[in-house]
Amino acid sequence: MSKRRIVVTSALPYANGDIHLGHLVEYVQTDFWVRFQKLRGNACVYICADDTHGTPIMIRSRKEGISPEELIARSHAEHLRDFTDFQISFDNYYSTNSPENRALSERIFAAAERQGFITSRTSPQLYCEHCKMYLPDRFVKGACPKCGAEGQYGDSCDLCGATYGAEELGHPACTTCGGTPVVRDSEHLYFELEPQHDYLEKWIPGHTTSDVSNKLLEWFKEPLRGWCISRDAPYFGFEIPGHPGKFFYVWVDAPIGYIASLQNWCERNGKNLADYWPSGADAEAGGTELYHFIGKDIIRFHCLFWPGMLHAAGLKTPDKVFVHGFLTVNGEKMSKSKGTFVNARTYLDHLPPEALRYYYAAKLGGTTDDMDLNLQDFVQRVNSDLVGKITNIASRGAQMLQKKLDGRLGSLDDEGRALLERCRAAGETIAGFYEARRFNQVVVEICRLADAANEYFDRREPWKSVKTDAEATRTTLTAALNAFRVIAIYLSPILPAYADKARALFGESAWTWESAGTALENSSLGSYEYLASRIDSKQVDAMIAAATVKPGESGEVSHESRASKNKAKAERAAPALKNEIAFPDFDRLDLRVGVVESCEIVPKSSKLLKFVLDAGPLGKRTIFSGIRPAYPDPAALVGKEVVFVANLAPRKMSVGVSEGMILFAGEPGVGGGALVPTSAAGAGAPVT
């Protein structure tokens, strides 16, 4: 099977802002897809850049007393640091303010101009007399001319989706000074789309999903409007050749920045740009695949204007434009006042990047639906699935092998080979889900394999057999760890740093997708390094507190403050439950399964029983429990499994130190409904 040559891009983050968790929905999923392609052996290049031009950059640099170039250089370093710390691996992360981008922008403009796609006409523009500048679309707000919604920007309505000119807004206001702009005529350049009406109408359905194309094709019921591609000075960007005082609108040179970044990569790696972004007769001849990952707010730029520009210049258009939805947090739009508008760096100050990468993968289904980051579910899913289910296999197996059996793998028996074959058999199904960007299904399949490995581990009870049959135990652990290895290979595009640690455990230098087809037998493990740790709701709370902006600081109306006071007043008036707790309090409990090794009556106590539990990798636990009246025959409890609170602080009692709390269900005198025969979960297994 011949390998594919693929170019992949994510939308360019704007240099005038920080990377936040909403941005990361796009970059993380693109990274999953690219890493999967590389793991399969495909020649895949991941390209991105900072979007650096426009009036906002100019205004902010003036306020800070620095040049625009200094501002975008600082932003570039900060963005790249955030992406790197989130384990997002670009092959080239460049800037639109580059000589390559200038030359390409001029080339594409000239090609469109030669074909008669560029026209010039006078049009009304909003001008702020206080700021002494024409206002870009995003520097003016007003009422949508179609539906009347207030607070809409000067290019499109978030509520009804209408597009319009800024001068059409009702009672517009400058977002910089708040003043009312005036209308002035200015001559501008337009890229005419109507000459490509038929081409674009045929192109769109073949290069986007049906829901995206159906929305776009609504605009083809009438002639396509020309697109204003120039802006007046003062403007930070590229001046248009032959048109003094006119600059390319930022949305002209931003997507061209994809090609510029790719060209820069090619020049640094001895490659030919034409092989990766073909033109002329080779433009649509195949050979190189081109994919864009974008959010649904910029569909018209990438699926209408951009293919029109590329077609006019004789350049390859994208094979597919993959569109995703927005991020909500706890079911609501991200909010600075609620602390749910979280910057990447704020998250990283409190939580590990692997946790968010895993959770996003578990939620992303390859559609344009919005994705919700439910913070309680985030904690629970990471702890129960990633830590308690997947990592638990390696944690229990590797540590037992190293501590009890010299860290050496043995041979697989028939049952172990069957488990490994089950993991291998899922490989192409998982690969298909990766290819289709259905990362949530990737996670579902991986968790099924982890369940099978844990069931095998618990059924074989190596914590018992290690005391009587070392080699049988070695056989069990060899199978469990080989299953984990295959799971880690499948998981590596989502959790690359995690996979690197797992690879080091097995003493391997590199993995490919085909590595899952081999087994490791009669070899030594490396030292075990903790792969993932449970996260605590307190970490999430601290992150939210750090991200919360008080009313007034963010410009938000102070009704939030009034609402909080009213809520507090109502709470004071209402009777409260004594010692009421919230769900996050319960979520902090680390519930584990332990096997009762011994249970005896505590002398001179009518209530206490002394338990010694085998808690698997947690070791032995001594727990005193006041349930003697319910269990008159303590010896009958030996060999049973119990659920206990593993992270309860030790309590010094007159009879000894109690190292946890055993949880029981059942009525006194009927034998205790919580106790089950051993093999249901396995010693030390987290309760999920």
C-alpha cells in the first residue's frame, strides 16, 4: 500500500489575543489526526502560523508604545509556547507577516486582476472622527439590519447568520471609543465571485459535509456579492501593488499564509513547494491531499472566498474542509465573569495537558455540533477511564512484575494470546474512526479493550498467584502488559507524551501503527514512571478562580454582582441542611476494592472489627470498622471483597491506627450486602 502525501492546516490564531480552551478544540483535534497519519506511515505535514495583520494589532501596539512587529513577535512566542506545552506538534508555525506571504498575496491578486475578477468601486464606509480612522468590521457594533439583534459586529450576525456591510448596521458604535461613526465614501477593490458562481456551486458539495454545503448553497439562489478586499490607511498589513494607500484586507493574506508557511517549511527541508501545493495542470490532478480544520464561524471565508481565490490563481483547492463547532463550558457560553473563559496558560498552571487532550478526544465526533466541557464530568472521566481503567493495567502489572518477579516478561499462554489478538483485531476499526475524525469512538473502543484487559487481570488474580506460582503470575502479567502496550499505541495520537513513557517502559525507541502486531516476550521492562495521575476537583476550582474576572474589570454589566447578592440573601433566608455537601466533595473520594485477608473482634469493644485488607498496588491496609453487631462471625468475611475509601486520612484510635473506611450496604444481622466473593474487581481496583 503506497503511502499518502498530506498537507494539513488549522486556522491561524490572531496575534492580538491569548490561546484559550475554545481555540484548543481545533488545534488538539488536528494534532490527533496528523499524529495518526504519521503513525500510519503517511508523509503528513502540519502547517500553521500567527495571523498578524489588521487594525487591532496596530491599535494595541500604539497603546503599549511598541511597534506592531514587536507585538506580533511576542505573541508568536507565547502562542507557540502554549501549543508546545499542550503537545501540539506543528511541522511549521510561521507568521503571515513574512516575505513569502507578501509575494504570494501579490501573485494571487495579480492573477485575479488579469482575469477581470478585481473591480473598483466607491462604497460607503464607517469612519470614526474621534479615532481618525475607517472602522474595520470588528471595530463597530450595532443592530443587525436583517433581524434587529443588538450588539452585532459589522460583517455578520451571530444570531441569524446574515452578512452585510458595516454601514448597514442600525445605530452603530465604535468599539474603541464608543462614539458614533459617520459614513464616508471611499474607493475600494472587490474580488468578484459571481464569475465563479457555477464553479463554486459544484465545488462546495464535494469538499464539505452536507450540513455545511447546504448552508453555503443558500447564497447561490441569487448572484454572489463581490467581496471587498482592501482597507484604507492607516492599516498594518501589505500595501496592494498599484493602489497606493490601500492594503490587503486581513482575510485576503491570512489563508494565503497557509501556502507561505508551507513554502517556508519546504525551503528549510529541501522540498519543492509545487509538490505539496500544486498549481496549473497539476492543481487538481491528485498526488497531494490538502485538508483544512476550521471552526464554523469562518466557513464562508474558507469555503467560498478562499477556493475562489485559489481557482482564480490556478492553485490547488482543499480536498476537504473539516468544520467543528464551538466550545461551551458547563452547558453555557464561555464567560469571564464565571471563570469559564480559560486561557491555555491558566489551565496549564493548574492541570495536566493530557487530561484535556483525553477529554476532548472523548467528546469530539467529527461533526459541526458544539462541544461541552462539563467540569464535573471532566474530572470523573479522566479519573475513572484514563487513570482507573487504562493506566491501571500498566500500574498494577508493571509494578508487580518489577517488585516480585525481577521485572522480566515471560511467555504468553493461549488465554493471553487470545486477549492480545482481541486488541489487535480492533486496530482497523480504531484506524477508521481516526480517519473519520470520530475521536470519541476511538476512546470508546480503547476503553473496551482496557475493560477486557482488566477483566483478564482480575480473573487470573496475580496478587494471589504470586505467592504460590511465580511463573504463572509472570505469564498473566506478560499478557496484561502486552495488551496495555497495544492500547498505548492506539492512544498515542491523543496522548503522545503518555505514549512516550509507555514506550520507554517497554524499552522501545519508536512505534508505528504496525507495532501493535508484535508481542514482547522474555524481555525486561524499564523502570516504571507514573503515566497519569488522578485530578482533584480542587485543581479545577483553583483554575476557575484564577480565570474569573470581576464585574467591571472585563467590561461586563454589574448585574452579575447584583444577582450574586440576591442569591446570597435568599440562601441566608432559606433553612440549610446540616453539613450539606456538593457533588465535587463526593467526587474527591478515592474508592477502591480490597480483599479481606483477616477480620477479628477487637477485645473490650462491642462494636469494632479489625480488618486487614489486600489493597493491591496500595499494599496492606488496616481498618477498624464499627460494624460488629451486623457481622457476628468475622471469620466468614475473610476472602470477601469490600469497597473502602482509600484517601481518608489515617485516624489514630485507642486500639490502633485506622487507614481508611470500609463502606457496607445491607441490614444489621443479614450478612452485609456489600460483600461479594473475590474476582469481581480485583484488589486495589478503583471503583468506577
